[in-house]
Amino acid sequence: MASLRKPTKEEIRAASGETMVDVIAPDLKVLFCGINPSLYSAVVGHHFARPGNRFWPTLHQAGFTDRLFNPAEDRDLLKLGYGITNVVDRATATADELSKQELLIGGQNLAAKIEQYRPRCLAILGIGAYRTAFSKPKAVVGRQEETIHNAIVWVLPNPSGLNAHYQLKDLAIVFQELLVAIASL
């Protein structure tokens, strides 16, 4: 199993504004969409890599993967029909550093990716980012009424360790609801 090197504090500070390559391919079952990359992820070049981020344990506990993946294996998700992108490409220390305008532009860019790659489902990881990026101030977690270029839109809680509203077991439950729903697609 691949592992990540631990970046230095200087490398992490210097990663502000860097971007990451999407893990994406045509016709995915689910394209998971984070808010934006962490500085840690930007340095190591793998999504959801910051220690304390619960994306990988949540995917495993919800049943998307048969084992716990390491962030260095993010490209291996493509073999399972899953991918990863972000609403905003710019790496920051926290998502609070993003402006409303960046999120709105990110929503437009994300819609263009959906049109190009045609995933069956877009799973946005962060209710606040979704509400802002798509001008849906009353949206709630779960399946959304609208689609984006025929992709089902599903909003999930952000798995960041900074999101204290959801414990790992609670994240796994709401992620599993998506897994059950897409099984019938």
C-alpha cells in the first residue's frame, strides 16, 4: 500500500493557492466533490490527505470500498467507478478563506466538468459550499431535486475533522444512504 510523506510546515505554508489534479474519468458512478483542497493535500498531491480528514474511513465504513484506502491510493477509486474533484481548485488552510464569488465561479466550473464527464451522481461534500455555489440557500443534506446535466446531485456533510457536527459513524450512515440510492441506477 502506498503511503504519504509528511510535509514540512514550510511546505504547507507555501502551498496556499496551489491546485490539484482531479481524479476523474467519463461515466463515473459518483464524482465526490470537496469544497477545495487543503494545503496538506496540495503539498502531497492526493485528495483528502490531511490527517484528521475522515473521507477515507467514511468511504470504507459506508461500503464504497472493501478496505480502508490511503489518500495515496486516490486514483484507485477510478477502478471502482468513483472520482474526486473540488468546487474551488485553490488550496487554503480552511474553506472559510474562500469568497462567495470563488464558490459561485466554482459551481459554474463544476457544472462544466459534469457536462464533460457525465457522472451518474455528483456528491458535494459540504452543505454550505453547495448552498453558496449553486444559490440554493435552503438546501439540506441528501438528494437534491435538481440535476446538473442529468447527474443526480447529492449533498453530504464535509468529512473534514474540523466539522464537529458529524462523528465518523454518523458520516458513514449518510454516505451509505447515497450508496444504497446509486445501487439502483
